Amino acid sequence: MLPEFNDPNEVLATTRASSGRRAIGLTALGILGLFLIYVAFTSSPGLGWQVFLLAMGGLALWMADKMRRATAGAIELTATELRDSDGTVIARVEDIIGLDRGVFAFKPSNGFLLRTKQGTGGDRIWRPGLWWRIGRRIGVGGMTPGSQTKFMSEIISAMMAERS
């Protein structure tokens, strides 16, 4: 049985990107982007390939910056909502109808998958390394430690069980 929550904004669980995974991911994407741009200028077989390599290199660098900004934050669970540390509401707890953390679930690494009620799906959002939302499905995890996401999913599971 879950206790009553006096403050609906009290943070019950937090997960953030692991510093080691964050460093490896950002370094890999940055090196890939720089390498593609280098190859485009030094050994490109033609103009079409050069444009393609420059575009892919720029995309990799843009992705590294997007991941850097996303993984600087955290995911917080309160009694009423799952939210990003910047205030973006990922899902309201009352709208969550399913939680899947199985091996074969289409979920981020070290994370879990949430399903929300019909009609509660939001915009498509992707915070690389932390979470994503496509319609009614929300994936939490990626660069996060498994212990933090498991704790968060256990609390959500207990809240869902208490509700029903």
C-alpha cells in the first residue's frame, strides 16, 4: 500500500544519464561527424558523395549536440506526473495503463516502456539518451543506469496497482 502524498510535486524517483555512457556516446558521435567531414574534403570520389558525406557529418555533429543538451537533464517522477527536469510533462501517472520492462519489449537500453490511455498521446518528442514519446508509447532509458530506471518503474508499477 502506497502512502498518501502531501505534496504532489515531491520527487519520488529521479534518473539521469550516466556520466560514463554520456561521455562515450557524445565522443563517438562527435568523432563520427568530424571523420565524415574530413573524408568529404580529402578523398571524396565525386561531388555527390562529397555533399552526402558533409550532410552526414553535419547531422552527426547536430545529433551529438542534441544528445548533449538532452542528457544534461534528468527524469523526475512525482505522485502526479513523470516529467523532464526542464518541466516537460512526459506522462501523467493517472493516464498510464501499461508498463513493460521485459527483455523483448521495444524499449530503450536499461529502461522501460509506458503505454498511456487512448486520447492522451502527445507530440512526438525524442530526447536522445533519456526518453522518447511516439503517440501513446513512451520509452524511458538509454544512457541511464539500470538501477535508477528499475526503481522508477517499480514505483510506477506500485502506483498503477494501487490505483486498480
